[in-house]
Amino acid sequence: MTTNLSKLVVTFFANSRPLHDQHNNPRIPLSSACEIAFTEILTSLLSPAPITLDASRPLSPRVFQSTYLIPFDSVSDDWRHQTLISSFEEKHSLEIVLDLLPNPSLSHRPIRLAIFDMDSTLIEEEVIDELARSIGVTAAVSSITAQAMEGKIDYEQSLRARLALLEGVNTDVWEKMRETLTIVAGARELCQELRRRGIILAVASGGFAPMAEWLKDQLGLDYAFANHLLTSTPTSTYPHDHLTGILSPDHPVVTPVYKRDTLLDLAATHSIPLSQTLAVGDGSNDLLMLGLAGLGVAWRAKPKVQREAPHRLNGESLTDLLFLLGPRI
């Protein structure tokens, strides 16, 4: 009887790695020795199902990739959270992305749609905290933001609570912010390469439309989705055009469900299977879309998201994502 096979692509990313661990044990080199040790772990996890090492190659001095053929019915939906794997990562200062391909004839996952969070993913800052700084309510807003990103309080409730503290912010804040926000390392290069590959790009942000549209232009994205704030002309209390601290009732609120549904809608609009989508984010409000995408990666994420996302990376440059997408064509 012929066994249906799946292909598992395992990408090893080396962190800043001392030569020895905390117990003075030597680290496994990021090479075939690492692959041999990890193959033993896979064999243990899948026993008695057979596994076959199909190919291996170094992708850079700090990235190594192995592919395995494994029986389809032996596959787990929760590879990364296996204790043996997480312990291996910790011991050897590695991050491991295990991507089960939808077709064993493929060498890598064919991505056709990529959707990103904005704050702390494509830009370094949390825009709502920058708005708070402009009127001196940083501590109050940041406290709520941190709880929301950790998933400790309802996201939409937390958003409305934070916005209420921002009544009176001068609308010229958007122009000033465009001069100070920092696009994260590797974001421009990543998006340039994804566009070259013909991949549709979107940002879905719990932040705000003026900055999402600005970022769309900066990175050449195809779509931008974000929250819309109501503004007011000068009043006796605020003698300038200002934010009211209220979300527009004419636009949807970008909640975790909205982000997930945006991924679904874009994939349907462009006739793209979900298996060919990439989602990247850092907050608990990204977990639904990360879980839905064919490849969902938590990027330098909050602790809760690091624990629960399908995959996670904490490198210095977003271009690390390209190692998961196969060689340049």
C-alpha cells in the first residue's frame, strides 16, 4: 500500500549564540550536526512512523534548512509547541520554523498574499502611544495598550478607553509623526522582494488610517486597513482642529476578527488558497489571522503571542521571512 507523504520544511535560525550554554555544555553547530540531532527528535515524536531526510542546505551563516518526507497521517498541528522541540531551541539558542507544505512535490510554500500588522511590526512604534505622548497622557494609554496586546483585556474595549484619553490631540500630529516614525529594519527590502515575486501586500492595523495609508505608500503595499477617528473644528476648549477621541461609526473597527476576515476576503477576492498566504504580527489581536494563514509568523512579538502563534521569529531584520519562501526566481 502506498503511503501518502507530506513534506516538512524545517528552518533553523541562530540567535546570538555563545559557544557554550549556561551549564558550559558546547552548543551544536548550525550545520549537519544540528540536523542530525533534530532528526532524532523528529523520529522520537513521530515513532513508529518513518521519516526521510529529503534535502538540506545552509541558507546563510546563521540559517540552515532541512526538508523531511513524513507520512501524512502522522502530522501534528502543533509542532512548535512540543516540549522536545522548544527545549532543543532553548538549549542551542535557535528558533525553528516547521512548515508543513500543502503538496509534497513543492520545495517551499508558494505565497501569493501577505498581510502585516503595522505597529511594532512594520514600524517600531505603537502609534496610539505616540498620540498620547503629544498631550502628556503616555503612562495611562501605554498601560492599557500593554494589557490589550497581551490579551488581558478585550481589544475593542481597550481601544475605545485609550481613545477617550486622546480627545484634543491636534490633527497636525499625523504630519509630524510621518517625520519621526521608524520603519523596521528590513521592511522595505522585504516588501520590494515580495512585490517582485508578484505577491499581493496588505497592512491590517488596529492603528489609524492616516499612518496606514502613509505606510502603504512608503512600502508599495496594495491595501491598507485601519481605524478611522472623528475630528472636530476648533472649540472653546481646543482652539485648533483636533481628534475627538471617538471612532468613526461609518467605518469598521479593526478588531482581531476584522483582521482575520480581511485575510479571508482578500484571499477570496484574488482566488488565493489560504495555504498560499502569509500573515505577520506581534500582538494578541493578530493571533486569529496568524492562525488562519498558511504561514503565520509572530514577529518580535509579545510573550503571549510568542507562546501561542504557529511560528515566531525574533531576528534583527524582517528579511528573515524570505528564508521561509524559497530562493529568488
